[in-house]
Amino acid sequence: MSDFDAIDSLLAAVGPEAELPVPHRRRELRERARLSKAQVARALGVSPSTVTGWEKDREPSGELRTKYAYLLDGLAAKLAAETGPETAPAAGPAAPSAGVPVADGFSAEPAEPAEPAEPAEPAEPAEPAEPAEPAAAEPAGSPQDGDGDEVEVLTAPEPCVLCGHPAGTRVAGFAQHLHPADCQTTAAAPPAQPAAPPAQPDTAHTSKPPARTPRTTRSPGRSKGPARRAFQEPSGPGDLIGQAVKAALAEHQGDVETATAALLKRAIPDAMRLLDETRKGARYDVIAHPWIPGILKKQTSRGADEIWEARPKWTRHELPPGRHEVTALDINGAYLSALKTHLPLGQLEHSTGLAHDRRRAGVHLITPPPWEHDAVLPNPIGQRDEPGPLWVTEPTLRLLLRLSGPKYGLCAPPQIHESYTSGATENLLEKFRIVLKDARDTAIEQGDEVTLEYVKAMYSKFVSTMGESNYNRELYRPDWMHIIRSQAFSNLWLKALRAHDEGLTVVRAMGTDELHVIGDWRSVFPEGRGVTEVKVKDTYTATSGTTEHMETEGEEE
């Protein structure tokens, strides 16, 4: 792409903003059309809470504004045709862009990091086929995570966008099962067929709700954008992990060691395939190869970028008087748990002088606050010798903001100078994480070390190779890599805070998974091998003034 192509693309995106009716009129049009907020949100690729804001006092912008205006104009025209002439709201263009929204997921086009920025708003998802009648009204008590996706309990089941079978809940506006295992279970047996009315001659076949299929039509005249990965043909989630293990054992005649080695070599492409499977029907269109700012690029081939991950490396300076038994605890599945974190969906956009927006995520240049508790707790930004501003990730910033709030009051708020962020969600990799967690739990329960090592390799290599790596060309998101790693460090820090608040003496916090404490730790942390449990890595004796101890190298996940 030439510089002039990029300029032409930018100029093509500039135009007059679509006009919208006043907020109360927007709500009136939707309600007269008997549409729920969830239906409108689903069509526009936003959350129901966003639609609520538009019907109160907020204004959409960019492409979303154009689409919303087109919807309202269409509603006004239909209502006028049904009930007679009516003053139609002022709207945007007579028709939307000729392009069809790209399907949720990624596309297999080659990466072009130098492309101009795309809008940060999540792309409109491909709509699943569903009946035209209005959806059930949204229950007032619908559970919702303030930073995650809305879960809506349906009064009548609707076809799951993943498997096509009845589901009792909507997630972020889409009918689907909350747990992947439910999809596998319902997909195993065909749904009950309704009884055919005797008067109908052609009732031999009852149509099944069509599966959601990706569409990849590109708007005419639009320059080639950042790469996306397209989903494979729908085939159901399936037991991809179990199938791979069985095939490897069969290929190597039951040789556990050789089969395990073969599985570890293919862990990266297998993880990407599993990601595709678990994101079928997902709401968001994720850019897999966006333009990346210079701060996220390595300065030299063997060097590092400018992002500070806040890795803990702390040892308590002095112990209480006396002789103490110290327990080194191992935090299980640290990177696996860290997959639940706020990840930016699209291309990062630069901003300065703005307050933190919890609906966005990325990296931030901050001046961290002074930390006055180093005698008993590690610094949340890790051991840093140089003062002054530094680039940190979303989990580190959120941790500092949380600790500066009224609940803890442990430090002053960090000063934010500039940021690179995009619209974000905490649940982007949630189904991917759940499938890996369930496989890990089952492998531990059955003593299946082959599957256990395979699963560990899948999530650890997935995280470590999504940056500048020659081993994973399908996903280039160094921002995600830093954010997930920082989330693991933040999780460890919060465990140290919990231990301290529960009366334990925190002696050491290292990396993602190592926490040394003095005291009855079993009353604070459950013991076991699950991701919500801890296990003993080592025990040793220390006395007042002697905190030095040999490094206990543990499993670095």
C-alpha cells in the first residue's frame, strides 16, 4: 500500500456526521417497533447498556452513528407506512456502506502493520439467523459484570449461536450456552422435533435454525486493512484436546514420552485452532495484526520494547523476632487464570490528558505513586530502580487505581500522561480459558500427565508467542502478551495482599507463581492442584534478620 492509498482511505472516511433524533425519540421509535435493547444492540454490535446510554444523553460517533441513524430512519419509515404519515427523524445516508460486516474472529490476510488506524469501536458482528418476532423482554435482574459482557436470562429458549440448539441465556446479546460443555452435550443429541400439524402436507423435515456463518465482503473502494483471522467451517467445539492426545498416542504406539514431545511441538497451532473453535458465534471482530506503536516494538533484535510488566521480585528485609517456618507456595495455572483480563479488541489509538476509561484497555504512560509499604508488601509496579514515568499495561494501572481508592487507601492515584487504547472486554478469551481449565482439571483427576503437559504448553506458548515471534504468524498482539503477563503478576500481588490482610507474614513474592509466607496459610488458601488452589513448593526455616534463602525455581507457566 502506498502513502497515497493510505491518504485516500483516510479522506474516504471523512464526511458529515449523520443526524439523529433526540434521545427520547430514539427510545420511542424502538418501543413502538416492539424491539428490545438487546435486539438493537445485537444488530449494531454494541452492548444493551450502550443503547440505553444513546436513549438518554450519550451520542454515538463514526460508523456506529451512521448505522444507528440508518436503523432509526428505517423504523420511522416502517411505522409511518403502517400508521400513516408521521414526522420521520432526521437520519444519515439513505443506505449504509455497501460492505457487509466482517464475521466475528480473525481473517487470514497477511499482516500489514503499517496500515492506517481503524476505528476503535468493536466491529459489527454477523447476525445469527433467528425469528423475526421481538425477543423476550430483558429481565430487570439480569446479571452483569460492570466491566464484562451482559448475561440475560431468557423466558423462552432461543437457538444457541454456537450449536444451534435451545439455550436459556444470552451473553452480550447473543443466545448461547454459558459453558462449552453444554454445547457439546446438546449437540450430541438432536433437538426434539415439534409435532407436525395434520393439515400441513410437507412436515417430514423440521428446519433447524441455520448456523451462523462468517461473511467477509469488503466495502468497495476501501483500502486493505489490518489482517484478521477467519473462522474455520463450523463443526462444533468438539474435544479437540482429547482427540489430539489420542491421535498422538496412537501414532507413537503408546509411547508416552514421544507422544508428549510431539504434542508440545504442535501446541501453538493447536491452541490457535482451539481459539477459533471457542470463539465461533462470538460478538467481537478482533484485529489479529493491527498497527502497533513504536513503544510495543523491540528496539533491537535481542532487546525489549518499552513496556514495564511489573513483575514481582521482592523479599522482605526483616522478619519478626524468633525462628520461623516459611512455606513457599506455588500458585497453580498462573497464566491460565490471567487469560481473564481486559484486552483491547482493535487497533490501539493514542490519547493524552484523559482520565482512565474502564471500557477501554491498552498501555499507559504513568508516573507511579510513591510506595510506603515495602517493609511488609511488594511494590505493585515491581522492583524498579529508575524514577519517573514508565509505560505500564492495563492490569498494572487498574491495580494502582484500586489500591489508591477508598477501600484500600494504600497509595496516591497514578498520574496518567498518555495512552494507547482500544475498546475492550474482559471475556474475550473466557471460553478458550474454560476449555483449557476443564481439560487440565480432568487430566489431574485421571492422572493423565500427557494431556496435562499438552494443555500447559498450549496456554503458556499461546501467551509467549503472540508478540514478535517466528513461531506464531497467525496472531501479532504484543499488547495482549504484555497485558496477560501483567495480569498474572497482578494476581500474585493480590494474593500477597490477601495473605497480609489475613495475618500471615509475607516473606517473598516472585514472578507469576511463587509466594513465601509464615503462618497458617491453609486457613487462607485452599490446598490442591486446581487453578483456584495452591500447593507447597518448599519449606525452610528462617530467623529474625535472615531472609536470604536459595531460589526455589518452580513451574513458570
